Amino acid sequence: MPCLLALLLLLMAVFGHAQDASGLLEKSRKHVKAQHSIAYTYTAYWPNPVGEVDTLRGECRFVVGNQNAFRYDFVAKAQGRDMTYIGGAYREVVHDEKKVELHPDEEKAVRMFTKSVIPLKYSPIMLLDRSWQYVRDTTITHSLAGYRTVDLDTVVNGNRVYVELWLYIGKDSRVPEWYVQQSFFKGKRGQRIEFAFADYALSRTVEPLVYTLPVGYRSEVFGTTPGPQVLQAGTEAPVFQVVDLQGKPVDLKALRGKKVLLNFSIINCGYCKVAIDHMNRKDFVLPDNVVGVYINPIDKPDRVASYVQKSHISFPVVADAKTIGTLYGVSGYPTFFLIDEKGVIQETVVGYREAFLDGLFKSK
């Protein structure tokens, strides 16, 4: 009888705890929704294809607006880019290009930034709108209630792909403080993305959101400015003279008389890593008359150096080569250019194409 009573008390405690946790989720939703202004900082931990974890930091401020498409005006700042939605107008301010890009279709803009713009998609406001199930408490520096939901559970080519999401709400703060997105492939843990939210500033004071556009930037309307046109076969390859990561010169004009394979790739590109792995196979080797050059138009030399070491890239490597990427009209990765002995582009391949790479190598 005492054992039965103890079990009953335990079950009542567990049930009561779950009820309290469910109540905390609703309290958090009401608490956030009751604010006129919500500001916070975030730190995101995002693994790249070679297993390193990139740390992304940003800040966001949401203020209740008057438009119907999305409840809030907001300003989100991250990685040299400001994203603003004020009075129904969505703009992206790109500081390194000194441009302001306006998205004229409000409904399309809202669909885009709520589904694919990282600071918005992973904002506490959007996360609280999801359906969550309480699982357990945890203590990092203080008490948090943990909630879980399944984002994806499907089978692709006979392999199960499963993605679960976790949201941790502070019991004292009543706001989301931690978010985890964990993927599984064939039952094994895959990519794990984490967000830490901090420095909350909540206010019920009614005041408009103001953002001052930078002086001297050019304005563009999204979709009206033609993007870069990738150079096609038959075009003379633009020449360049640069220095690779080893401090050695890379002079395209001096390579005339041999074919040259330019591989434009960046670090955070899964298919770029797949292409590199393909070219690292034991049975892959370029013919003697083909010289390979790896060109990264975006990432800085220190990051590329670490990436090259882990990825075992055997070609000369040129980092932070935005000018060369512009010369060749590269906007997607990987992009390959096979240049003939006379300096004319023989073939252009955008994306990872196994048959193209297989056509280059010869058996040892």
C-alpha cells in the first residue's frame, strides 16, 4: 500500500509539472504578445560542411505595426546586412556593397523573410507561434523548460530523414532563451544548429520604429537589376594575377598552352564539399595538361586556410577573390570553368555535375 501511494504521488507530481510547463508556454506567448516593443541579441552556432562551427551574431528589434501582412515592424542586423520592415516596406541594406534593396511586393516579401531570412525565421516571435510539446526541464545557468516538435520525418531514396526542434523557455524570464534544430540521417545525428537569445528589452510603451538609411548608398528594386551573367563557352577567359595562400603567384595568362580548371567554391556550400570529395578520390587525377585552381570569392584567407587543410585541396587556392568572381559572373557555387590552351572558355558548369568531373580525370 505505501508503494502504491508513493507511485500515485509521483504520477501526480509529474502530471502537475507538465501542466505547469504547458502553462509556462502559454504565459510566454501572452507575455511576448503583450509587449509593444521586443528587442534582443542572438548568437547562432551553425556547422559548416567540414565540421567547423560558424558563430553568427546579430540583434533584432520588433515593434507592433499597423500593417496586416505581418504584425510587427522590425530591424534585424546581422553579418554586415540590415533587414528592415517598416510601414509595409521591406528593405535589405547591404553595407559592403553600399546598396539598399527594396522588395516592392509586400506579400511576397513577408513570405520570403518569414521562411528563409535567418534572423526572422529563427526569431522568438516566430518560434513561439509553432506547436510545442513539453518534454523536460534543464539547467544551464538557471532553470529552463524544454519543449520539442518534429519538423520533418520522411524517407528519401530509402533513407529516413528526421528533424526535431527544441525550444527552451526561461522559467523566470518567460521568454525563449535557447533553440536547437537537430537533424538525423539513417538514425545517426546530423547537423545541429543552435541559437542563444539574450539581452531582452521588452516594453509596452507605444513608440514607432525608426531606421535611418545610410547616406551615399545606391537604391535598387529587387528583381529589376540584372544579376551577374556567368561567362559561357566560347568567351575569352578574363586574365588575372593574384597570390595564392602559399604566397605563390597565380597568373592565368602565364598558363596559356595548358588547359585550366577554375573551381569557384565557398565554405558554406554542401555541393562544393561534395565536388571536392569527388576530386579527392584515389582514382581521380587531372591530366598532365590541365592545371586546377580553387577560387573562393567570399571567405577570408584565415578561414579558407583552415578549410583547405581539412578538405585536402591540392590545387593552388585563392581566397577573398570577389573581383575574380565578378569578372566571371559567378553567383552560384560551385561553378567550374574549363579554359583551353588559347585562353578561351571551353566549358562552363554551374553546380556539382558528376559526369563533368568524371570526364576530366584519367585512371592512374
